[in-house]
Amino acid sequence: MKLKFLPMLALAVTAVQCAPKTDLINDNVENAKIQLKSLVDASEAGDTVKIPSTFKDGEIVYVPTDDWVSGFFAGSLWYMYELTGDEYWAGHARKHTEILDSIQYLTWHHDIGFMVYDSYGNGLRLKGIDGYKDVIVNAARSLSTRFRPAAGVIQSWDADKGWQGERGWKCPVIIDNMMNLELLFKATEFSGDSTFAKIAVSHADKTMQNHYRPDYSTYHVVDYDPETGEVRGRYTAQGYSDDSAWARGQAWSLYGYTMVYRFTSDKKYLDQAEKVAGFLFNNPNMPEDLVPYWDFDCPDIPDTYRDASSAAIIASALYELSYHTGNALYKEKADKIIESLSSPAYRAAQGTNGGFILMHSVGSIPHGSSIDVPLNYADYYFLEALIRKGNIEKGMAPVTK
Ligand code: GLY
């Protein structure tokens, strides 16, 4: 029988405090130590510190600091510090964070929230390093330059260059953009300037209004008219089709609204996250092991790619959702995902996979990029999920504001 996630029922179920299942966590930490140490060695071997993003044709692929994934490796090293308490990881995390210094002024895309919060945000949280707060506030200022007041949203991509320039969009907003709001909430806390949090709330509200279908799956791209605020159209960029449910988009949607609830305590965001969870777990195309195919509506299912990155993001979000709702079923689902990702089907054998932890993620099939490979953000959210799982099992909040 399929488990149904009914929001009303969810409130009635109390989370069960279990004895810590530390074996699975410890086993993953021991494995990650070996894998990520080899990535640290490789990325720091030359004259400059490099940013590993994936592993392709037997080579580690490195990205420049302005790539949207540039903060995840630093973030993974901070999480290793959190998981182990070993200063080795903090030292390397700091090195990989501070090479990103210039991106606090980046204004040409929206991903600065991911990039700066995963790196500097975690460094600040764990070590309170001088100057990191300023970087976060500067980054929030940069991100805020992309706010379009008439539409009430942050513009994700510029519409006049690259492949996006060929789509005829004016103000494309992608569901992924929900993830950048964490940086804005923290910037208000650090600076006392409420503008950042107001932008975050406006973006979350408009996205809730315009990005969702009746079944609570989300479109990938909504294009707005920045002058009038009207929706010009709804599309995909990385999914199977405009009307399909691209897996990572659904993962960002679940995580995004759970996180916005953390900062606002406004129940409408928690309800939204629960409805997204309902879509995911009642979907007939969600596999038994809960590692989604890259798009829930890909007609080739089951003969198509899984996306371990989506699974890791969903697991991390579900741990937080279980805490806010008191619904132990969400934790059970998250635990199942972590068990799947920890199995040899997804977790690479030590000394393989270029040093990345997880195999079988998908960057973008329509763009033909990073298909069935490790991705640094799959590892980042996997480690984050392990931390959240451990915290809950110790009777603590999975994540603090
Ligand atoms: N934010 C880009 C992606 O999820 O691929």
C-alpha cells in the first residue's frame, strides 16, 4: 500500500525520537573522509586552489568561481568539519571558501545565494570567522539588484545572452531561485536591513502563486514581464518538457518552502512544502528506492537516468520538514533515501569516482551536460542530510536558523 502524505494527518502524528542510528552515519563519514581528502589533494595540487564540480572521462572537472556550483565543495568541507570536529577540514574549507571572495559582487545571475551561503554561510555558522558576515550582506545586495519590483520576483537569468537569449524571455525565474532566499534572510539578520527579507518573502509568494500546477508539481521557468509583472509564459530549461516535473526542480521546491518556513514561521509555506511532498510520494513514477528519475514525466521511465542529486536534496529537506511538522513519516522517507544513496548502487567505491561520494546524478539532459555523473552538489546535500539525520536522532533540531 502506498503511504499517503495528507497534511491534516501529518499534524496529528508525533515524531518518534529513536536511538541514534549512528552506524550508517559513521560509515558514510569514514567513506567521505577518504573520498573528499583525495579531492582536496587534487584541487590544491597546483599553483591555485581549484573548484571540483564533477568527474568526466576519467578527469576531475573544475569550474571558475562565477559558476553556480562554485560554493558546494567549500560547503562540503565545512560539513566534514561539522561531522568530524577535525580542524583539517576547517582549514581546507576556509581555503576553498576564501577563493570565492570576488563573487560577493556578482550580479549577472541569481545563484550567488547558493554560492555564498554554502561556503561563507557555513563557515560563519561553524567558526564565526571575521568578515564573513560582510561578505553575506554584500552578496545579498548584489542579489537584490536582480529584484524586479513590478513582478515582485528576483530575475534568475539574464535574457539577452547565452542559450537563454534564444528563448525570447524577458524576466525568467526558475524554481531553483527559492534556494537563494536563505542568504537574504540571514543578511537581514546580520545587517538589520529588512529589505532583504522583504524581497525574499515577495519572491516566495509570487513563486507560490505562479510556479505551481494543481497537483503541486512545479514548472521550471516562469517568464515575467518586468514592466507589468504579468506572467508571459511557463517553460522548462532542464526538464523533459514545459509541462513535465523536472526532478531537481521539485527538490528545490520542497527544500525552498521548508526553509522559508524556518525563517518566517508562516504556516502557508509549510503547507506548500507538505503539498510538494505529497506530489513526490504519491507519484507512480517515484521508484521504490526513492531516488527519482531525472524527470517524473520522462516517457522512457524506467529506462532512463536517475538523479542522485535530487534524492539528496529531498532527503535533507524532509529531515527539516519532519521537525517542523512533527510528522515522523517524512523522516522515514528521508532515512530510506539515505539508505539507498549509501548503497553500492549510488555510493562510489573508495578510490573511484574522482573522489566524489555519490554516482548517478544528472546536470541537464536537454543541454547534454553532466549526465549520469557525480556532482559536487549531490555530495553537499548528502552530507547535509547526514548532519540533519544525526541531529534529529540525538533529539536536536536538524537545522538552526
Ligand atoms: N540550479 C541549477 C540546477 O539545479 O541544475
